[in-house]
Amino acid sequence: MIEGERRAVIDIGTVTARLLVADVVAGSITEVVRRQAITHLGEGWTTSGELSEAGIARVADAVRGFVEEARMLGAHRTSAVATSAARDASNGATFLDALEAAGVRPEIISGEREGYLTFLGVAYGFPGDRILMADVGGGSTELVVGSAHRSVDGCPVSIDIARSVDIGSRRVTELFLHSDPPTAREIDQAAGWIADELRRVFLPLKEPPRDMVSVAGTATTLAAIDLRMGAYDPQRIHGYRICGTSLLDILERLSVLTEAERRQVVGLEPDRAGVIVGGALILQSVMAYAGLSSTLVSEHDILYGMVLDCDHAGTP
């Protein structure tokens, strides 16, 4: 990465596509613009194994606009990554071709690579020892325990454990939460499955993490709900600490509402209403397994990690 270079990075997830254009000088990031579009790329993919034509088209439209805005802002180059849904889908090549036609060909990254980049972004804002980073996505959840300390050369990190688990808000919703609202039995089945998947990650840990930092749409949405935030304010979200009892209260409240009713909840972006219960179940389970009573919420995530990562390849 060239110091002082204006860079644009795009993250294409199972639920959301996002853009960050930023300047980097002496290891410090200055945001120029940040955008997101809820595209539901992974809609139906859990059962079909394929990305739908409609989902691909929604992402392509969003990315086309992102690339054009980045060029207008003078970004030297644009990099893009795609995560869980894209790496698991049988028609990933079709997806890549569609995005290339929209202006950038994403790199489909592994869960481990995704976890590393996200931890790098988290560590930029929350340096410390034995931090648990939880990235609850639509198709997978990345869990990293490590340490990081800021320096003028960036934010070097050391990672003790990094795992990508195939549990995500859309995956859980499509596998288990079929009723509207979900039944108690569906909730219990989903929670049991999540617990089984997480157990394999947490049992090998020799000592618990000191703190937890959560990123991505599930965490930021739950923080916005807890804050009763009518208009989303990333500055209030970043660094907000949500306690386990509040998280459980929100989960219980959302799980008895229909999707239409959830769309009216203050702080909940309407297009996320269909998958937020599944996401909240995952985040609550991670916190319980970590033995922690709260989590910080970070706006610095994989987008920051991509900007900071010197080895990340871009598309001129």
C-alpha cells in the first residue's frame, strides 16, 4: 500500500454490499465516503446451493454505483472481496463475471482470510490483548482471538485462534426459522445447532478472552435498537457496549414479532428484519460461550482491514 494513496474497497457479503473510500497516511485512516446496500445476495442459496439471478443483479447494480463513485472521488484503484455465499455457491464463476462487467472482479476469500482482515480492522480502533472479534455475517461467523497494538507503521496483530463457522443470520433463518414469527421450537432448534457449531471453537481455548468486539450488520443493528436510534449514527455506534441482558431482551422481543412488525422497530433497518433474529441468536450464543457479559461494537471491520493490508491485490 502506498502511503497517502486514496483507496476504495468493497465488501460483498451474503446480506450486504459495502463501499469504503479512504485516505491512509502514516497508518491512519481518514474516511472519504462509506456506503452500503442491503442486497440479500444469499437469498435462497442455503437450500438451492446457487446464487439467484436476482441476487446477483442486485449486487451488480450496487457495485456498479460504488465503482463509479470511487472513480469520481479519485481513488487510485478499487479492491473487492466476496465472502460466505459467494465461496459456497456452485455458480460463483457466474457471479464473478457479472461483477467484472459491473467494474471490478472480486476476490472470493476464505473464511480464515476474512477473519484476519476483519480482526486487522477491529484492532485499528481497539488495540489490546486477547480480544475476541466476532463477525456475524449472513452465511458464516468469523471468530478471532488475538492481540494488537497501534504503531506509526500500522496496526500489527498476533492471532491465537481464527475460525470461520458456517453459521450466519441468513443461513440460520433459512434452515430453521420458517414461521412468521418463528415458533419456540424453531428458536430452540436453531439455538441448539448454533451451540453445537460454536462448541468446537471455544472448547480448545486455554483461557477466556479479556474482551469482545463485534462487527457487521447484526451487531451494529442490535446496538442501534438498544440505543433506540431513529436515524443511524455510526459515531454513536462505534465503541458502544451492549450488555448480555440487553441483548437477550432484544432477542426475546424481536422473536415474537412478525417480520412486518419487526420492520417498524426503532433502530432496525427494515430490509434486515427478516434475518435479525437469526443474527441475534448467534451473537448471544458467542457471548455466552466466551464467558463475557458484554461486547463492544465496532464500525471498523473488514473494510478497514482491506485498506490496511499491504498485500491485498486491487483492480486498477
